[in-house]
Amino acid sequence: MLRTFDVHHTTSCLGGTRLVVVGDSVARQLYYSTVKKVLPNASTEGDRHSDIHFQDPVSDTTLEFYWDPVLNSTKIQALLSGSSDRVPGHGVQRPSVFVVGTGLWFLRYSEWSGGIERWKQVMNDLVHRVDDPRLEPLAERLFISPISAVNTEKLSEERLDTILPKDIREMNSFLKDAVKESSISVPFVWNKMTRTAASETNDGLHYGPAVMSVEADILLNSVCNNKLPKVAPMSATCCYEYPQNRWFQTLMLAVFLVWLPVGYIVQSRNRQHPISALFPSLAVIRPLAVIAAAVVYMYYADRTSLFAKGNKTLSLTSFTSLLVLSVLAGFMTLKRSDKDQAALSRDQTDEWKGWMQIVILIYHYIGVSGVSAIYNPVRMLVASYLFMTGFGHFVFYYKKADFGFSRVAAILTRLNLVTLLLTYTMNTNYLAYYFAPLVSFFYLVIYGMMYIGHSHNHKPLFIVSKILITAVTTASVISTPSVLEKTFELLQFVFGVHWSAKEWRFRLQLSGSCL
């Protein structure tokens, strides 16, 4: 998955370093697109065939472009020869990123540039000299841009006669072989992008900002993704090494992949063996194994490179199709109740909560939160789910008055078991799985409300008063500034957890009014 770089991400990676681009007008486009990631208001006007220099005073990021479409200027030759002037530009700091983009001028002006054969020689010299251990490294990361595909329908007659697609394919094939054993990177995906973006060019050669901005993102993903903090959610996995497991992640995986299978074997074959005391019964192991399998699958799918990753693509057709399939599946499994049910009975609310979960799952899977016509109803579904859950707990305590610890522990375990296992296995934040914390929070609110003075809960005036007082108190705690902040600061000091009071307040206010 590709990260779209903004000023914060770009300067966090490139701050205090130099980025150097050398080459032709296509390389200059890439340079300007990268500059825009650091300085969004930077001007792209000026002499087209000259060197360019930008510096961000805030992050101390330096971005330099050197015009040399055939790599034959004295400055660039000095760089390639490994002389004392090897690093061109301002100061002596070695660039963190160096990009060479050339090739089209060798085709367009083959008479004086030397054509393809001269370009091949230049590329060979560049590869050999960059990887020469006797020379200081040119940069931390060196890239050679592939030769961009052209749109022959839009090329001028002069360019159409000299810049031939077969020559571009030959040059890119040569480049692929030349860097096979080299430390140089060649992002051939840029070439694939230009081949499929015919409408994004006016002259058949230079592509618009939409394409070039993505090319800059690919460059920055390759350079920066391993430098930026690796925190969940893992929304950028391009050119990315997954972080090493923390000790508790390894422990959780050991429990799921070693302890549970061993326990199943022991309890299945020899329950009388002394070692069986280390494991629960099969009645407990079997459901635990189901949960463990789901958590382990999610770990390997999201925290390793075992499965390919992809960005969510908004598709109303896919969203609608999945909803229709869910409705059809629901109609195919209809069954009548044995007896008439009261309003908001257990069977009714369980069924409603079930299809709500399906809708919410499809909503998150497709990623349609940007569509207000879908976002708002789904938010109502979440709030309704919370209401029905809270209503069920209220009815139970109103009728049964069972406030024992065993029931509280059982409910909180049921609500949070998978969430807690995911939190430790995936090394994420408990509040990131906001639904379980929300349901748990309001369950405890209802439990506290019903427990206080529970011997008088049968009195209508008393119970209504408790509901109103609880509603006002809860709303005040949620909305009053610093209450949640101070609570979370205390939790951080005592338990070392880092929870966002702002995010938690947003979640509570978004859905809490229904309770």
C-alpha cells in the first residue's frame, strides 16, 4: 500500500538532508513534484534549462536540480569521476537521495549525443562508478529513472520520428540488466504508470501533476517508509520492513501456536497424564482454538508480508452487491419464532444486531466512510446497536437484580476477549477497536446506575430519576474539558497506556447520546 506524502511526512523523513535530481525535463517534473511535497506553494516557473535550488528553512530540507539531459556537463562528469567535486551543489553534505533521469535526449538528438549506444555507455559508467568501493558513496539512496513511455498520438512530428517506443523498450531492458547486481534502484513502475496514463499528457512526453505526484510518492515511499515511525494501522506497506515483534507479541503467538495445540493433543490422548494439569479441558480449548485461529490469521495477514496488501477502493457497486447478497442470505434462513415475542425481545435484538454487524463490516471493508449518505445511516446503526445492548442489560438487572461479580466478569470478558487478544498480538491500542470499549463503558455505566439503590428499582419515580441523573452525569463527564484528559494521564502514569482523550471523547459523543 502506498503512502500519500504530505509536508509533515516528507519533512519528517528528509528534514536536515539533501535531495538531488539530475537530468532532463522529465526529471525536472519529478523534482518539482517532490518540491511540492515539502513546499506546497513553491513556484515552478523559471528558466527551463537551468539548475534549480529550494530550501525549506523550517525542516532544513534542501532540494536541488541540475539540468544535464545527457550527463556530459563538467559538474556531472566530476561527480561521476569520483573527483573532489563529487557531490555537486551547496555545501558538502552527502545527499540522502540522488535521482538520475535521462535518456530521451539521446533519442531526440542522437546526432550529437551519441544515441542509444552512448546512453548505454553512460549508464554502464554510472553503475560501475557508483558501486566502486574505492569511492565515497554518492548518496544514501541512488535512483535511475526508467525511460518514460510516450503517447505517439500526441508527439510532434520531430519527436515522433526520433523517439520510438521500440528504442524505449530496448533502453529499459538494458537498464534492468545493468542494475541487477547494483545498489541502484530503478522504479520501473513509473514507466508502467505512464503507459497507462495516455490522457494525462498534452505533448505525448510530459505527464500532468496527477501522474508526477504519484511518482514522487513512490520515490518517497521507497526512501522514507522504513524511516518513519512504524505504528498501527499499517497504512503504508510499500518498500517496508515490518517491525520486529515485541516480547508480548511473541508470547501471544507461542500460546496460540504451541501451547494450545499441545494442550489439545494432551487432553485428547491422555487426560490422566500429570502434564494435563497445565491445560484446560477440551471444552475450553476448542472455542479458544477458534478464536486463536482468527487472531493468528489476522496477525499474519496484517503484520507480515505473507499476504499482499491493497488500498481500499471506493466502490458503491461492490457495497450494494454485498448488501444485496446479505439480504438474500437472510431471507433464505428465515424461520418462525416458537411463540409471540415482546417488543425488543432477546431474539429480536440479537437478529437486529446480527445484520447491523454485517452492514458495519461491509461498510468498513469497502471503505465508504467518505459517502455521507452511507456514513450517517451507519453511525445510526452503531448507536442503535449500543442502545439495544444497553437496553438488554437494563432489562436484566431490572428483572433479575443479579449484581454478582461473576456475571460482571463474564460479560466484560465476552465483550473484550477478542479485542484484548488483538491488542497484544497486533501491538495496537485498545481504543483503536473502539466498539468493544464503547460497549464496555456503557455497560459499566448501566451496571452502576442499576446497582446504586437497587432495592428500590421497582419504584417508577426512583428508577426514572436514576436514569436522568446518570444521563446528565455521563454527558457532563464526557463533554467537560480535562476530565478525560486527567483520567488518561493517570492511566498513563500508572499503567503506561497511551490513549487519546480527544479520540475517545469523539467516539462517546458520536454514539453515546442513544444511551
